[in-house]
Amino acid sequence: MSPTSETAHGGRRLVIVESPAKAKTIKGYLGPGYVVEASVGHIRDLPSGAAEVPEKYTGEVRRLGVDVEHDFQPIYVVNADKKAQVKKLKDLLAESDELFLATDEDREGEAIAWHLQEVLKPKVPVHRMVFHEITKDAIREAVANPRELNQRMVDAQETRRILDRLYGYEVSPVLWKKVMPKLSAGRVQSVATRLVVERERERIAFRSAEYWDLTGTFSTGRTGDASDPSTLVARLAAVDGKRVAQGRDFGADGRLKSEAVLHLDEANARALAAALAETRFSVRSVESKPYRRSPYAPFRTTTLQQEASRKLGFGAKATMQVAQKLYENGFITYMRTDSTVLSDTAVAAARAQVTQLYGADYLPEKPRVYAGKVKNAQEAHEAIRPSGDRFRTPAETGLTGDQFRLYELIWKRTVASQMKDATGNSVTVKIGGTSADGRDAEFSASGKTITFHGFMKAYVEGADDPNAELDDRERRLPQVTEGDALSAEEITADGHATKPPARYTEATLVKELEEREIGRPSTYASIIGTILDRGYVFKKGTALVPSFLSFAVVNLLEKHFGRLVDYDFTARMEDDLDRIARGEAQSVPWLKRFYFGEGEAAGGAADAGNGDGDHLGGLKELVTDLGAIDAREISSFPVGDGIVLRVGRYGAYVERGEREQEGYQKADVPDDLAPDELTVEYAEELLAKPSGDFELGTDPVSGHQIVAKAGRYGPYVTEILPESTPKTGKNAVKPRTASLFKTMSLDTVTLDEALQLMSLPRVVGADAEGVEITAQNGRYGPYLKKGTDSRSLTSEDQLFSITLEEALAIYAQPKQRGRAAAKPPLKELGTDPVSEKPVVVKDGRFGPYVTDGETNATLRTGDSVETITPERGYELLAEKRAKGPAKKAAKKAPAKKTAAKKTAAKKTTAAKKTAAKKTTTAAKKTTATAKKAAAAKPE
């Protein structure tokens, strides 16, 4: 009997999916007799800290959440924020006759289904329901044809999870001790960071080379038109038979790779151009070849991320967030897939639209078939395509904004994949002549004409290089034949310089990871998100720039954990995990070899780098000998001329000389400085700026020395407390500190000004009810405070000059909500392609942000008002839209207050209130600090 046949007889079926949005869509397709509820992602995982581990476990198990001594048995706990949802699912299951586990059909989804079964412990029949698109037919077919849980997929995912936990929890503490607290290491994130760092190293080592060539504009002498122009532009190819050097002929060191080419400098290029001014030229050869271009395969996860980055300005994370919404709402098939295969239904739908929209001439006789090219691709998925057996055109979807744009991209690519090739001709014309000084010069021009656009009518793929020509770009040349005479209208000398290798963008990093077979396509968005969030990488425009912190981290990993960040080793690990998924290898022996360096060899990654068969230490052995790691060495990088860059616990800085010795210099390095921009000259500038301690004098009251310093958050003044002053414990004393006003500078601030600054907050007086009014300087400028009522002041000078009468007059006015007048934008970026509204950069309470009037997005680390491009602004807005509106925290009911009798004896003075508030604030800060420390954990 099928699972659906009992529905008419009153049976109740519980269907569990992963997201509420998906649950809502599927519920509409199943109707009565089915209850559809979401697990809201994972309900169970390894513990996030020792406090979550059951008391019966001790030792390493409490730290790792994995019992490495007993076959790597994982300890699973229900997530604290999912306990209420689990109870709800259990209650629903108690009233159900069957359970359908309808999580995503990939390793992650299979593992979630298994965890649900383990936690819910159903006593009713359980079915694994799978589908790759959310349409009525697909959902009903999935219900009618369920399968069993795939335990091999579950085991493979569990092995991955355990491996990542061991990697993160063993290696991350090394980074805390040797580089900086709260850092993290990861099996793929560390390798991805290394790729970005290595590209920056190449840029730092790169030496530019200058080279020159000539550009000639040649005329046929006849009247031309669009199909047969009268002129062509050609570039100098050879002189006296020797090829002229181009950028590709130079190495990263700025030297020619071969002496077989002619390197023209400016003087020679200009002299040759002058000598060719009166030369008579002719066509030496015309080579014509047929041009054919086949359509691109339908999207899979990585190619969708790359194209969305190139064409829409989306980051990988934003792309997946938008795609997730399209999938859950039934517009596209599952978006985490390695496959380029289309089902017969999809092929038929695409071919029907080709005929309908472009005509039969654009439809090939046979359907196009795309073979999978991705090694170890996950099972049973189609390519990403519009859902259903009839594709909705973008106009028919009713979608708007980012969802419309991404759906349109997917739709166009899918339809184009079933269209005919584009055809045409490519032509190369060689033009020659002899200069006045007897040198033979040969110019070359290439052209391309498209006679039938085929699939290009629907879709043309973007390019990572912004200067690259797209496939549909035509370059028409005049119709000439060998021997035709040409006259030179103009010959110019052009200078060029070789460029360092381009930094990775999200699109090119995804492409690189996939080509190296590192990680899995479904995880690339989260990997890039992690290295951005951890501060290992930041963005400048669309480029991924490594921070100096990432240089220190990668340096440590390369020197002391080389195998763990080796590209081939990481790829082989991925192979081994896939072998486990296919049942060709066993999990426990492989984990033993990886962790302990002993036991049964699983092959592949476990033996990487051990060609002679000698003992290969495991992860545990690697992280035990920390004494060999010199923290200062791995965080130090020579700049030149005795200057060294160091990465400290509070950021990067440059120094010259030895501490405590005469002539020692030190200066902080800006957080948003790209490593390849730290030249000796720039470091000299940083060191030349006022920095260090400026002794201002002695406080006549306390006798403490007062100094001015350059801090990471701006210049400030502070006092030097005696060595005997307790610095910890309940009697600890903190030095008085105050930031300089914007009008002050380190090299001009005086002792009197410093003492005045440190006297803040200043008591202005009290109001009629005895409530104290103080003048204070805060993060957002100077202000007055009376109880909980704060009022802004217009200038910092008012902090010391404002009188009680003036303060009372300010409080007598209604409190301003918002700013009295809107500030003009800091920069205009253009029109957003989604909202079609002007995008500007504004100065906000929390710093500069971009806005189109509807969506606001704060600038990230590495972005600045001066350097931000329109494309980067659009990308920030797209990512913000993809996240959706921020969730508001639930309001707590106010605590009940006991009415106090208004007696003079119980009236608290304003001074006592202030003291009590300060004590409460300090206690809250201490508690918050303790919570943060407790929350710090590796993963």
C-alpha cells in the first residue's frame, strides 16, 4: 500500500522539512491529512562548549565533543534554541500515523533527517521523501515514492563533521596562543585563506616592466559602411621578422622570459613611428577561419555564484540566499548541485520556449546533453533551472528586485543551453611596409563577424577580466585581399606596463577552489563568508584582500602544519571522504590515521607526503609540540631598510630598532591597508608621523606623569600610575584617560588641556529637583546628561564653557527626534540596477553607509568613501536585501516597581544616584566581559 493511499481513510501524516518558507509552500500542495512543519535547519549537533556535554563524559571528550579514544564516537546535543521546536515536533508526531522526512537531498539534508529520526524516536512508519523542485507534481510524486534513509551519506557527513571539529578544536587554540585570541582554523577556510595570501605575496614580489609598441590606423581609400568599414586598426607585431614583446613575454621579476623577442623602449618606439610616417603599406596575408561557439552548460552551484558575481554584483553568500528563496517558493530547482544534467521534462520545456520565443531556426535537431564534469559530484540532482514542466518567463513570475534578476539569469542560461551554436568567421590580416630607415614592420589586426547568433540571442556569459571581450562582440574588418595597398592615417607609439596578478574576487576564488577540488561547491559561500567575518580577508571593491593577520596565520600553518594547508593533501582528503560516502573506505580507520597517525591506513590523504612509507604523525602529534613555534617569528615580516612589520594582539604595526634602545620607532598600520601597498616609503611615512608617548608634565594634584599617545582609535591622553598601584582585583585602579578633541593634535596638546580633558565628565549643576546635569564627551560627540535624558551639544568647547542656565534652557526645549537638517551625501554612486533609484554614500551614527532610499548597508572593513565603486555599493545593497529585515528582539515585560513613600528621610541625593549608576554599569560591563570570555570557542 502506498503512503498516500490511506489519506482518504483519515490517516494523519507529519512532513518535516528544513525551513518554514518551504513548509508553507509544500502544505499548499499536499492539502488535508498532512501536517507540514519545519525543523528550522539542524536540531542537533556536536556541543559548542564543555558546559553542553553531559556530566558522564570527562577529559578530552568534554573539550572536543568527540570521544577520540572510542572510535571517534560523537557526542550530540539538541541545540538550546531548538528545544522548543523539538518538543513541538514530538507533540505533532504523537498525533500522526506516518512520518515523512523531507529535508534536502544532499549529505547535509540526509544527516538532518537522520538526526530527526534519532531524536524524535518515531513509533510510526518513517519515510524519506526527496525532491529537487517544489511544484505540485514533484511533491505529490515524492510522497508517493519515498525511499529509506541513505546511511552511507549520513556516515560521510558525520565523518566530515568530526574531521572539521578535530581540525578546528585542535589547531585554533594554537592560533590563540601564538597569534591572537579568538582566531579560528578550518579544513577548507585555512586553505582558502592561504590562496588569497599567496596571491598577495605574488603581488608584493611582482616587478613591473615597461614596454612599447605601435598602433596604426590604415585606410583602404574607399567609402565604407557598417558591413565593410574603410579603415582598420592594427598593432605592430614584428620588426625585421622579430616578434615585438608584449606583456605575456615578461616574468614576475620584470625581465624578459626569452631573448627571441624585440623589447621596444619609448625612444625606439617613437623613432620607429616617425620613420613609418610616409611608408606605403600593403596587405601581406588574409587568413579567414570559420567561427563556432556552443552554448554554456546549465548552471550548477559554482557557475551560478560566478555569473551572479560578474553580472549582478552579488557575493557568493547573497547569491545562495536569494536562490534559497527562489527554491523554497517553487521558482527554481535545488540550488546546491554539482550537476549540469537536465531532466527530459526540463529539456522539453526549454526547447518549447526556444521555438516560441526565438523561432524554429534557433532550435537544434536533437536535444543537447551536458555531461557532468565535477569529480565526486553529489547524487541525484539536476542542474539549477526554472521549476516545472513549463518554464515561467521572468515577466510571468511576478518577482521583483534581486529575486527577479537571479531568476532571469537562471532562466536565460537554461533556455540558451538548448539553442543552436553561434557561427561566423574570424579573420586575421597582416599588413607590412618598410620604414624610411630600412626596417621592415609588420602589423596585425584580428576581426570577428557573427553570421548567426544562435544561443547568444538569449544569453552571453560574463568574464572575470573586465577588459575581456565577450563572446558576442564583433570586430568587423574591411574586405581586403592580399596585395591591396593601404595608407597609414596615423601611427602612434603606445607605452604599457605589466600588471601584477589580479586579486581573487569571490567568483574567481570559487573557481580556483573548484578547479583544485578543495571543499565542495555547496560550502564555498559559507567558506568565503567565514574568512571575511574572521578578519582574514576584506574587500576593496570586489577584490578579496588578505589582512596582515592572515599573513601571520598562514605563516604559522605553513611552517608548523604544512600538510593541513597543502592543496593536494586537502583535495585528497576530499577524495577520501567521498570514498567513505561510496562505501569504499571506512570512517574510523581513516580518522585514526588522520588524528593519531597510526592504525589502519585509509590511503589517499592519510599517506600524503609519505612516499617512503615512514611513520607519518597525526594531527594530535602536530599540536602537542608548541614550544617549537616562535610567536614573534611567525608574526614578523621584513619590509626593508631595517623596518619590520609585526602582527600583534591589537593589530599590525611597523617598527625599527630594538625596544628600550635609543632610536626605536613604532607606528600602527591602518587596518584597511592592502599588504602590497606597504612599501618602504609608506612605512617611513608612518614612522615619521607623531607616535609613541609625548610627555606633557606632572599633574600637580596627583603627582602622576601625564602623557599623550597615538591609539588605534585615535589620539588620547592618560596618566602613568605608580608601579605599586593594584591593577587587578577589587582594589584595582585604572588610569584616567580621555580622547583628544578633533581640533587637537598629539604634538601640540598641552598639560593643562590634558588635565582638563581628563576632568570630564564635568558637573554643570543640578535642576530644580536636584537631578545632576553633567557635560560629557562620547562616541558621537559632546552632550549633556540628566538622568537618562541626553542632549547633544554643538561643539566640544561647550563641555567646559556651558553654564547651568544654558543647560537648563536646552532641557527646556522639546527633545529633537532625528537631525534637524539632513546632511548632504558624501558621495553619489549612480542608479541601482535593482531598485532603479539613486545610490549615495551617507554619514550615519555608526559610520558611512550606502543607501538607495529603501535599503541601507554599512560600509565594511576595507571599504572607504574615497575608494568605493558603484558596483561595490550595489553589491552591499544586494547582500543587505538578501538578508531580509532585521529581526526585532522580543520586548520583556517591565519589572513591577514598589511604590516608594515620598519622605524626606528616604530621598536619595543626586550624588548617590550617580554613584549607584556607575556601580551598576561597572557590574554590567564585568558580566558582559565574562560572558564573552565564556563564549570564546574554536570551530
